Amino acid sequence: MIRRVAIASVVLVVALLAVLALRPDPVEVETAPADRGPLAEVVEGPGTARVRERLEVAAPVSGELLRVTVHPGDTVRARQVVARVAAPASAPLDPRTRAEAVARLAAAQGAEAGSGAALARSRVAAAQAERDLARAREVAREGSLALAEAESAESVARGLAEEIRMAEASLRRSSAEVAAARAALAAGSQGGGTVEVRAPGAGTVLRVPRESGGPVAAGTPLLEVGDLSALEVVVELPTADAVRIRPGQSARLTGWGGSVALEARVRLVEPGAFTKVSPLGVEEQRVKVLLDPRGPGWEALGDGYAADVTVVVREHASAVRVPSSALFRAAGGDALFLVEGGRARLAPVEVAGRSGGVAALAGGLEPGARVVIHPGDQVADGVRVRPR
């Protein structure tokens, strides 16, 4: 009997050792604890500070630009002269062209004299016609003159008055032709003059694209003026991020060179998107978001300064937080693996928001529970696991 018990015990021990030897080792996993705390959902992107209202000063005429007397950083007043452009002189006249101009001037002066004489004759004739008309009306009232003759005298007076108006118009035309002929004759010996370029408003000179003199065309930019105390920040964000942003949301600027973050607030999300090619060559639809400064520190920034912008789109005052890398999709929802009793347990959860590699959960988990980070294919519900 004792011998049978001993044999059975040996067989049982051998079977137990075989089961333990064949059982798979626990899967090594990386874990992290869930905790409770605040979470701010943010949208991040590179931003650029710029003057909100900038004034571009351009050359009003083509000509020779004299050296610009103002420099970046200078303060200018409204209507202050900031540059001068010498208009080009007219081309000199060759002897033949000058002789033709002199002849045209003489012909125009002759036509002007003829028009003046014709006007004088018309005025004399009109005056006589008015006297004749007055006598005809007096005789007609006495009954000694036929009505037809009185009407004829009145018609003659009206016709001569119209001739005076035509003669005056002819004289004006002749005088204009004389002025044009004189201008053409004098153009070959006159310069173009100098045009003063004035600042359209007060501010600080931001840029002077060209300080040296030289020929310029009309409309060439000469300098930019703006008010550095009125800055804004423009952020170009993908449309998928921009739809989460609303005017009035708070933002902060980091990476601008200072030791503290600058506070800002969203003023406008522009309604129109544009296409921009990413550094990887991918076309993206982006939207410009405009921010207004809030608080101190902005006086250190200038036009075109770069910064990293973070816009807070939603805040959770107190939520259960887990690493976003612990979450995955399962059965149409979000889930993660808990570590309980040395085994992985599948737990469905409800995600309230994500930000910065952290997810806020609205339910399905309590603080202090340990979750599996980056679960691999070997991790499944009920599988034995061992934290690293």
C-alpha cells in the first residue's frame, strides 16, 4: 500500500513538472498607472508675429530714385517726405523736329488770330441784328410792319447769336492748339522735375527694400511702415485642426526666445483655406488663424518674429488620465488592457479627449489601475503578463 502511494506521488510530481515546463512564459509588457488630474486639449503649430496694419510706400512715377533718407527702425510722421523721385527729362528735339514744331506753332497762332477776328465780326453783326430787331418790334406794335418781317428779324438775331457761340468755341480750340504746340517745342529743353514721396501714415519703418538710388518704375515698393505696438500672430493650421478653434479661445506662445510664455487670444479663423505643400511634398489644405496679444512681454517681438503657438480648444478640470499609447480600437470603440493578478484584462473605455500623448477618460477606469502601454500581438484578454 505504501509502495502504491509512493508511486502515485512520483507520477503526480512528474506530471506537474511536465505541465509547468510546457506552460508558456508570461509576456513581458510595459505598464503605467492611471491617475486623475486636469487635461487641456490643444492644437499646436508654428506662428509668425506681424504688424496688424502695414503701409507700403511705392514710387508714384517712373524715374530716377534719389537715395532714401530713412532706415529700418526710424519713426516717421504722416505726410513726411521719405524719398524723392526725379522724373525723366523729355528727349531733346533734333533740327527737323524742332523746325516742324515751330511751323505748327505758327500755324496754330494764325488759326487763333483768324478765330479771334471771326468772333469779333460775329459780335458786331449780332449787335446790329439786336438793334434791327428792336426797331422791327416797335414798328410792328404800331401796325406799320407785317408780322412776317418782324419774325424774320428775330430769326436773324438768333442766328447771329449762335454764330457767336460757334466762334467762341473755335477760338478756344485754336488757343489750345497754340498751347500744345508751345509745349511740344519747349519739351526738348525742360527736365521732368522731382516728385516727393510722402509717408501715408505715422509709424516705424519696417523695411527698406532699396536704399540706393537708381531708375525705378511706377509702383516699385520703396519702404514699409507699420505700428509695432499693434502686433498680431498668424498661424497656418490644417483644416482638420482649425475646425476645433473658435474666436475667444486662449493661446500661448513659446519658443520665441524669452523664458516665459506669452499669452494670446484667438481673434479670427479665416473662412477660406489654401493649399500648401509640406516639406515631404504632400499637398495640405490649411487655414490662417489670427491671434491678438494679451498680457505683458509682447514689446520684445517685432514684425516677422517666429514662435510656437499652442491653442487650448478644450479643458478637463479633473479626469482619469492614461497614456494615449495604451489605447486601441476594439469592437467599435476604444479599449485598453489592465494588469490584474498577473494577467491582461480587456477593458472598454470612453475617451473624452487627447493631448500631448495623454488621454482623458470619461468612464471605464479608476485611478491607480495599471495599464499596458504599446500592447503587442501576444497580449490578449486573459494572457499572463509580467511588467518589465
